[in-house]
Amino acid sequence: MKFGLTFFPVLAPSERSASDYFDDCLRLAEVADELGFEHVQTVEHYFSAYGGYSPDPVTLLAAVAARTTRIRVVTGAVVPAFTHPVKLAGKLAMLDNLAHGRLDVGFGRAFLPEEFAAFGVPMAESRSRFAENVEACRRLWAHEDVVWKGEFSSFGPVTMLPRTVQRPHPPIFVAATTSEDSCAAAGAAGHHLQVVPSVTSTEGLKAMLAAYRSARAAAGHAGPGRVQIKYTCYLDEDRGAALAAGRRWEANYIEKMSAAVASWAAPGAGGGDYPGYAALVDKVKAYDFDRALADNKVLAGTAADVTRQLDTVADWFGPDLSVSLQFNPGATALDRAEASVRLFAARVAPALAGR
């Protein structure tokens, strides 16, 4: 079991400026690098207080790469539907070079209607654009004189410069939310997987991971594949303080996410490529911190509490996990977030070293 940091900005300019938030992230990345964490990752979102401070993960991760020496930088995830594959492959190849081969590339489909509308991309094309552009990026990294004739773009022959440091290309991850089919497709393609346990049931996630691992093995790919799983973590020497922070910032998360997903309540939103998302608004509003904590969908408490939770997570989903932790949700003060990162490295990670 390995551990890293996730940066998902859930805050508005009235709560904290973007420059201050980025400064906090860079400081936490430096600390994580010193303490032996595996990775740092961030998201791609637009416009709203739900992730909108991070419209370009590559920019923040380039700054992280410049301030660290060992830790991996991870897109969690970039959205290939919103960027021409030649542009996206080039940006990520530059980042792999700036990081000296420390890049993991996570690709995601996106799910907010306003983002698709802004880019003029129909949500009904989400799945097909995703599959086409991921494969186009992979070929641009792995091959020279690439000729591409797809449904949404055509180019070539071209040879992408710079070439990626990692050959034939950086590790590719696919972000999945609830679909076993998406997980199986990622496994069959030999890609790795990013999942978020807060948006599906424990049994549902077990089934997703089983589908991924089975399809990967059936396709003959070497190794079990890498699975990144994301949690928000409220860690403190004082359990009461940790739970109070959890209630505060989880409520903030629900407030921001509720506003971001409100358009899903409209009839026909998303089309057939997003089955079940029409109920997303009600699901978000029904969130309960105590139930989420009991179900291990959020990590909170003392080092012993969080260690027990992650031990259970390993039992459920397998010990070969890379757990990506958000220690600075919302406008969390830097000193509190840094203290939690250091406490995790000192007390939680060593207790789970054998998993």
C-alpha cells in the first residue's frame, strides 16, 4: 500500500485566493516529497468553486516537479475530450521531461454539463471522444511519423517532440466512477485505474476492481496493474478536532458540489452515456458525514482511527493500492494540513507498511 496527496480545490475566491491556495499545495508537495509519499495529483475542472481553481493540472504539476526530486506527479485526471490530442500529448510530454520521468497520466471523461457546453462538445460524444483521444495520445508518445484518422481529429504524419522520458510512454490511468464496463475496458487495454469510493457502494467498487483485474489478466498484461483510490483525510492527535474538521469541510464540499451538479436535475441531462447521473443531485444532498465515516468513504480521527480504516480498505479492495489523500479540502489552514501530512507519515504509513 502506497500513499500520495490529492489537490481538489473546493473553495471560492471569497474564501481563499488561488495564489494562496497554490502556495499551500506546493508547500505540502515539498513536505510529501521529503517524507516519502509516492505521488501528488490534481484534477481538471472549470468555472465553479467545485474544483474550478484547477483548469489545467499540467501547470500546477509542473511547479510541483520543479520543487521536488522524487515524488511522482499525476493528472487525476485530464479530460481528453476538451483538448486536441496533439496539444494534450505535447503538454504531457513536456511535463514528463520537466519531471525527469516522474509523470503518471490519468485520463477522465468529465461529467459536468456546463463544462461540455463551454467547449462545444456534446456529452453524447463523451465516451467515444475519450477512447479516441487517449489512444491518439498513446500513439503520439510511443511512435514516430504518426498518421491519425479518427472521428474527431485527423493529422500526420507527425513525430511528437519532445519525446517522453518514459518509454514507450508514461503510465496511463483511466478514471472510473461507477461503471464495471469502463474498468474492464481499462484492464483489457493494459491501463491502470483511478477510482473514488465516495461515489459508489463498497460492493459496487469491489465489483469494479474485480472486473478490471480479471480483464487485465485475461488480456495477458504483465502484473496486476496499479489502482489509485482517493480519500479525504481529517487527521489530528485529538479525535474531536479531527471529526469537527471533517464535519465542517465535508459540509463545504457538499455545498459546492450541489451547486456544480444542479443542472443534472434537468430532464435528459447528459444523455445515454451517463446512466444514473440524473439522480446525482439527490445523492449529493443526502450525504451524511457519520454514515460516510462508518462506511470508510471518508477518513477521520486519530492516527489509530485512520490506520484501522485503511486496514479495512486494504481488506476490501486489495493491498496493492495507491491511496491518494486530500489533506487540505476547502480553505483548510496550511499549518493544520501540514501537521496532518506529517502525522500520517509518522504514525499511519509505518503501521500499514506490511500491507
